[in-house]
Amino acid sequence: MADSVLYDVTDGLATITLNRPDAMNALNVEAKVALRDAVGAAAADSAVRAVLLTATGRAFSVGQDLKEHVTLLAADREAGTQQTMTTVREHYNPVVRTLATMPKPVVAGVNGVAAGAGLGFALAADYRVVADTAKFTTAFAGVALTADSGVSWTLPRLVGQGRAADLLLFPRTLSAQEAYDLGIANKVVPADDLPAEALAVARALAQGPTVAYAAIKESLAHAAAHSLDETLAKEDELQTRAGASEDHGIAVRAFVAKEAPRYVGR
């Protein structure tokens, strides 16, 4: 895997780290391919029970590497093609889809500015631990583009349709506290504590009932787009699945014995 994205699996936790600190973790083609591959590897690995997505340096990710983007756009104009814009389909969409739908919880440790696709990746996580110095920027219209990286799907679900339209039509930067107040950040911590706090949250999830977590993710996504009756049917289906898991048996026995459960992720 490229040095622009670091990948580690320890004790059931896959840590994926954006690693272009000198470029504020801007996403060039190499980084996008490496991130797509890392997220896919974490989703497919049965030994991985949770994922932590974070970054080095002072930014989470400022989104598309515009220096590379300008060069690629010029090449497209000369060739009469639109190859550059296929990055949404080839890179961003697979990353976001996999983060949002993998049957295991994803934590974003947002250490600094998250803009554009960087914002999209953070929003696609299930839980966001945010440094108090971090910022979220809805930058798309500022460079004459529309939302991508799933932001038109995730942002309204977090802040509401009207507020999402406001943030996208009039792009601006939100502080960590504003993001918390809007429901974008789940937890805000001092910047120096961010690595340890995000890791602690992710490790706790990696040690939890993985089948139940997968069902929770699926049920929330389903309920957002279905009727009450359809949601009740889905809950029945997912609860049956969770009830058949080894972890459910472990939890019930531990409860009766007044002991802490030791989940196995099955």
C-alpha cells in the first residue's frame, strides 16, 4: 500500500491513516486508490471488527488535490475528454459506500480541517471524535462544483434538509463546537487528546458485539428511506439475526452471572 495511506490491523481494529501531512492530506490519485483499497481490505477482513479512519499532521483532509486536479483538467481539455471527473465514480463513491455499509462500526478521528471529499469521508463514518481545533468545510460550491463523496446523502440526515442546503449553497467553515451543536461531531476533545480518545472509542467498538453493530448500521440506513411497517419488518429480520449470534448468548449468560461479557464478534 502507498505511503500516502497507512494501514494497520491490531486486536480486531483496522486503523487507516491518511498520510500526506505536507499537503494537508489532499487527495491525489495515488492517495485515492490507496484509501479505496485500504477501506475495501478492512471491510473484507473477517478479523477486523471495527475501523478507525484518521490522519497525520494538522488536517484530516482538505479533499481533492487541486494542484494535481488543474493539471489533469488541462490534459482533458487538450484531449477533449472528461477523464478527470471519473474520480467520483472510481474513487470517492467506493470509499464512501464501503465505509457506510461495511458490517462493522467505523470511527473517524478528525484531527483537523475536513473539507470536500474529506468532509464526505468523515460523515460516512458511524461516529466522529473531533479535535477542538478541527473544522468542517462545505467547500464544493466554492470551486463551482456540487456535493460528492456522499455528502448530499449524509449531511441532510445529520443536520436536516434546510440546514444542509444552507451549508452547501453558501459554503463556509464550521468550528468543532458548531459541528457538535449541529450533530456532525459526536464527541469533541482537546486536540492533544484526539489520537488517544479516538483510539479508545474505536477499540471499545472492536471488542463489542460485531453482529449487533452491523445490524444497527443496517437498520438506521433502512429506516431513513422506508415506511414504519417496512422498518418494523426489517427490525424483525435483523433482531432474529442478532439473536442467533454467539455474542448474544455470551451477553445473556454474562448478564445472569453479573459478569462483563467478552465478545467474540460472531
